[in-house]
Amino acid sequence: MIAAFPETTPLIIAVDGPAASGKGTIAKALAAHYALAYLDTGKLYRAAGLAVRLAGGDPADAEAAAAAAAHFDEALLAVPDLMSSANSEAASIVSAHPGVRAALLARQRAFAAQPGGAVLDGRDIGTVIAPHAPAKLFITASPEIRAARRHRELAASGDARDLAAVLADINARDARDRGRSAAPLRQAADAALLDTSDLAIGPAVQQAIALVEQALGRDRQQQG
Ligand code: C5P
């Protein structure tokens, strides 16, 4: 069932969290539930990382990475290598450059502001891209559970990797995403926390909807 919204301003739902926390699945389900457009912002950073790799460049090169973020070929958003573990690493490295984040900012804000409303998932949606979003979720799960999920996803896409190596990658990406100075991964002060470690997809989505409803109820009270 699609919930009705009496608000005149478009609804924005910000969903942030670390890799394989379940934020993508939850964000997509929220978009379907509320009939909102959906953007996986990780794909933009992944496309910038892939563009640098395809050009034979180094993701640590701030200038090359910023140019790639500003001009990457949109077709890259659909290539299978976008989601590979090699490209996760490149995305995580390019995403720490302030020039890369600046190049992708306007596009994400424009998506968030579209008249029909939107759900965006990423690392800095509630803190930087849409700090005024009326509903914000921060999705987490233990590193071991996230590594097991990512390991299954990679295996299903033919990218067979050792579970210990996947866990090491996840920990390295978390440390980079949390430790960078430009828009680090962190829970916004007004974001609701949802730990999906012990939750199957259905209950996790139900809890996410309940948290969004609570946030929207608070927002309406503040407006009224
Ligand atoms: O979400 P996903 O794991 O696909 O993102 C890939 C990488 O892109 C992350 O590890 C993170 O470094 C970066 N990213 C980011 N900000 C976002 C989305 C993703 O820095 N909003």
C-alpha cells in the first residue's frame, strides 16, 4: 500500500550507513513504499573510481579523480565491474577527495529536490547532501555480518573471494569512510539508528518504515 502525504514540500528520506549494512535494500523498499524516486549515490563514486581505473590512472590522484567525477560516461553506471571488489576500493579512495565530492554534490542535491520527493542512500546524505531531510536513517550491522552479506553478493556475481579478505576490505573501507576529513561517514544528530545485524529483510524494512513514520510525525508537529 502506498502511504499518502499531505505535505506540500517533497518528501526526502536520507539513508546512510557503512558498506553492506542493508541500507540499499531498505532505501529501495522505502522508495517503493512511499512512491519516491531512488538514488544509490555510491554508484556515482563507483563510476568516478571506474573511470579513473579505465583511463589507467591512480584513484589516489586527486586531480584525475575530480575530473573523472565531473565528466564520467553515464554508461559506466550500468557496467558489471561497477560493483566489483576492485572497484569498491577505487570508489572508496576517490570519494575521500574534496574535489570529487564537490563535483557530485549538485547532481545529488538536484535529485533530492525533485518535485515528487526522493530517497537517497550513501554516507553523507543526512549530514551534507540533504541536511534538512525530514526523515533520516542510519543503518548499521556488525562488520562480520556485513562481510558475510558482501561475500554472498560477490559470489553470486562470480567474484569469488575469501571471507577473511572481504572482512578486511570492509574494515579498510569503513576506516577510510569514517576517517576522511571531507564529509566523513557519521550518523547525523537527528538520524534514527537501525541495526540490521539480527534482522531479516522483511522485519528490517518494517522497522525502517516505522522509524520514518515517527520522524515524519515529529516533523509535522514541529511544522504545526
Ligand atoms: O555505497 P557503496 O558501498 O556502493 O559506495 C562505494 C564507496 O563510495 C564507499 O565505500 C564510499 O567510500 C563512497 N561513498 C561516499 N559517499 C556516498 C556514497 C558512497 O563516500 N554518499
